[in-house]
Amino acid sequence: MSQRRTTVAERHHMIDLKLDGYTFQEIAEETGWSLECLRKWWRRFRDEGYEALAQGKKKKSGGGAMSTFSEDIRFAFLRIKKRHPGWGVAVARPRVAEQLDIAMTDLPCISTIEKYWAKFGDRLYARHQKRHPKATQERGEKPTEAHQRWQADFKEWITVKGLGKIDVFNIRDEATPVKIGSFVYPARKATGRDVQEAFRQAFEQWGLCDRLQTDHDKRLVKTNHDHPFPTPFILWLIGLDIAHNIAPSAAHNGCVERFNRTWYERVVLGRTVDAQEDLQRISANELFLMNHELPSRSQCSVITDAMQKSRLSVDREPSPINLQASLGFVRGRFCLGRLHSLWHGTSR
């Protein structure tokens, strides 16, 4: 009596379970297939990728990316990419070296790992699809120096495994690769005072920026008043001699929007976190790595050698003259608001 053959779908199910961390024994108990059968198809997948699972007989292999490295190394890179699809090779290599307790020089080079991952296609990780069209026109002059303009944005209602829903407030320098800061809050609980405290910490660490660009978030700007009056946060920026403007669309706030995605991939994806403090600590560690070891060179970064050396510390202090002028502005706006209220009160 001939033994039943595995189907292609069953072979894919075996491999997916193995990549998710299950042992051969656990997979055998769940699927009913023998350990010999499981190991056979795992070897074929390891050597040739998903294409080998559709073949009846083993295809003769002439080597390939990472074929000369041990199974432990190949499996470690497959597993880390499966768990953290947003991580690139530069991020994954030191983590694999730490997991296996081996030197970086004993691991494959970056191009070899990239070829190895690419062999598995979309089954290993889905490529990111662009959501926003490229902005046709920048608002004002495009910054070319560190701290000339920061972008800030809330990413809300993020699901963190083990913690639940959270919001994160991200701040990004527009002209350089510097990620200024990321601040985690319970979902929809952050206030304007929390935003001000986040910027206070950012200013203490990095110095003051010249301009700040945000969206229409109600914690930053309010548009429901009968008379024009800035929020306490905007008045605070005026006192610090920091200009503020609102991005007309998400595409014009592209640097921080991309940072939102990067933060999620580096901090949240593939992790289980029990406390908000732990998530904030993980975020701080990842930002340190991105700023000091793996700086981005994306399209929104205009980097020169001089900026590369000095971008991490720029000292600026608020001008006393501008501070006095801003206080006069505040008093004037307050009087206008009081007159407006009195006028409407008496007219009734």
C-alpha cells in the first residue's frame, strides 16, 4: 500500500510553522506527518526556497546565497526577518550575531543576506507600498541645515502586543537623518501639556529649532474659537522665538510620516511589551541606534560632511527682545479676546 503524498499547501504549512518557531516534534504532532518527512521538506526549502515545495523530486542544487553557511545562521536570518519584516540587513546582522554569540565577521555580507531573503519573495515579508503621492511643492524653502525645521506628528491607536492601544508623538529633523524624539502615551490620553513637555525634553537634548511644522492636531492648534487666539503651546513657541507652520497635507510632512512607519517597524513589530515604560525604553534605545549607528540617507535628508559632524548639537537661546515682543503680543490678544466676550455679552 503506497503512502499518501504531501500536497503543496501542506508543505507550505509545515514551513510556516517552522519559521514561527515550532519544533519538528510539535509540527509532527499537529500535522500528523513523520519527522523524516518534515526534515526532508525543510532541507529543500532551506536550500532552494519556496519553489522547491512545488516540485515532486529534489532539484539538483548548484549552491546559492548563503549555501556555504551553517543551517543555524540561515535559519536565524529567516526567523528574524519573519518576526521583524521592517528590519534591514544592517539592523538584523548585529542582532543575529548577538543571538548566536558569534563575531560579525563570521556572518554573511550584506549583499549575500539580501539575496537570500529575496529568494523567498513575498512569502517571507510583504514589501511596503507607497501610500502618499510625492508632494509637488514644498511649503517655503527646503531646509538644508540641522535644526532649520523640525516636523512633528502623532501616530494614534497603535496596537502593541501585550500592552494594548497606544499613541506615539514623533519629532524628526527635516534636513538631516536625526530622529529628535519619540514619546509614548496611552491611546488618546495625551494633552497639550504632554506635547509641551515632550518638546522641552527635545530642546534640552538637541537645542532649539528655527521652525516647527505640524498638522492640524487639536493639541497643537485650535480652530474652533470665535476670535483668533493661539493655543498655550503656540504662545510658548513664540516666547522661544520658534516659528510654526501647518503642513497643508501629509505629503508635505513626509519626513515625520516616514519616521512613524520606521518607528513602528523598529519598536513595535514583532515585540511583546507589558508596560508603557518598557516600550518607552525600547524606543529610546532604537532611536540611539538610528541616530548614532545607522543614520538614514533617505530622500528627505540633505547631508554634507560638515552637517554630519555637527548635526547632533546646535545651541540656540531665545532672544530677550523677541520674548518681550511676544509677551506684548499675548497681552494684546488677551485684550481683544476680553473685548470680544464683553461685546457679545452686552449685545445679548
